[in-house]
Amino acid sequence: MISKIEFSVIIPSISDNELLRKNLNYLNKQNFKNFEVILVIDKAIKIYKKNYNFKINIIRTNNKKPGAKRNLAAKLSKGRYLAFLDDDSYPTIDWLSNINKFLLKNNNKNIMIGGPGVLPLDDNFFSRLVNLFFISIFLGKIKCRYLSVKKYNNYFFDDWPSVNLFISKKKFLQINGYDPNTWPGEDSKLCMKFIKQSGKIIYLSNLIVYHYRRANFVKYTRQIFRYAKTRGFFFKNFDQNSFKIIYVLPSVTLFYLVYFLLNIKFNLINFIFIAILIFLISYDAILSFKNEKNILILIISRLVILYSFIVYGVGFLYGLFSKKNLSSLGR
């Protein structure tokens, strides 16, 4: 019998919820059994540990940010590797067996491994709309965070979200884990520290986790604005993995749209701009058809993409001129 726990699956949460329970149920179905689960939660939760075939450790906290929760769990973990999930996600049954196979062939503690957070099949209409923005051509290779893309297997990234992320416990503690005072963006800070110590972040398309999108317009707007504001703040500070043109483009597009609306003239420059925009949005709709067959969703999502660009552009500029990066917790 194997006594060494190979993986410690860490899940931060605010309170008990249906999606968290679903996450635990899918962990219970893993065909790789050598792991523990550490749930770090603010409010009381009643778990019957005998219902699970893995060891589960529940840690109560007092409104700590996700990074601080993950740090606390990491210190108490027993596994050689830490596996991070969000409470509104759940893994495929071969999630841990796939990463185990990879690590057996690549026993290198100076790598971090990330997998995609794919849209669940039972997510709602609005979530399917916003998902088409996350997997659009406008995000470039970043869409791998939300889609399983085999051609990018073993591709090196410099940033990865915490919803589906693996790192050795030894390395995590060596770089002092997450910034406990940062949210959102604590995962970007972690990745930047890791890369600065010659670490590499590798993408594996078969490490699939299903991750629910924001369920309505207000929650989605809040999410996009928060992440854009944080990215703008990081950009201002010249953070290595945030100082990129792709994060500036929505703000540039926003400026041009405002200029165009205030000075509506059908000159050659404006015609070229509108023509390119229409072409890219239409071309992306054609590419998106393989992931979303509903024509109504494909059409409406074009407006959602434009809206997302505008919100991100505003949020980025707000963060660019903010003195502090502060966001209240919650979805």
C-alpha cells in the first residue's frame, strides 16, 4: 500500500455551494487514487468524510483572499505536488492520472503545469455567449486557458490562472507562494516569481477541468473589469508577464471607437478600421462554429465580444492610473 500522498488538491472557497459539492464528487471519481483534498473555506460546511475515498482536510478561515487560503493549505499539505482548483470547477476523471503520467516522464521540479478550464456542457445560455469571447482569436494563445488545444501541448507560457495549475510543493514554498494581499491577479504574481527563478510554465491540453463562467451580465462585467484593472496596474509596474501589447489593444480600440463616434466621417482610414473589425468578428464566428453550433449564440456573441473589449479597455485604463490595486472579494 502506498503511504506517500502524491498530490494535494487545494480548493479555496467562501461557503458551501452546489458547484463545490460537484467538484468533490468528480474528485471522488478520479482513476488515480493517491491524493488528498484540502478545502479552505470561510463559513462552516458539513462534510461526511466517509462518503469520499480520499482524505479531506477542511480548514476554516476568516474572509482571507484566495492566495492566502492556498498558501495556508500548501503549508499543511502532505503531497509532493500541489494541484489548484476553484470551487466552481470540476476535473475529468483522468485529470490526475494524466498529470501523473507526465511527471513520471518529466520529473523536473522547476516546471509548472497548466491545463484548460473548459466550458461545462450544462452551463447556461449567457455563459455560452461569454465563452466565445474567451476562446476567440482576439485572445491569441491565451485562449488555451479556456480550450483544449493539442497543437500547443508543451508550449511555454509566462502566466496561468489558478483554476487548473500544478507545481511542486518544494518549489511553491521556495518562492513563498501567492501574494496573500493580491486579488485578482495573485496567480500572475506567482507565475512571475516562478519565471524569474528560471522556472517554465508548460501547457497540457489533456489536463481538462470544467470551469463555469459568470452566470449573468452583471457578474461578467464585474469580472472583466476587475481583471482588466489589475492587469493595467501590473502593466504600469512593468510586471514581466503583464507588459504586453495584447493587454493594451482593447484600450486602443476603445479610444478609436470613441473618436469614430464623435467624428463620424467615412474616410479611408475609418473605412479600413470598420472593414477589418467586421472581417475579424465574422471570421472568428466561423472558427467558433466547431465549438458552438447554436447560430443565435454565435450572432449575439459578436456583440458580447465588442462589449468585452470596451469593458476591458476601461478597466485597464482605470488600473493604469490607480495608486492601489484593491478589489472586494466575491463573484
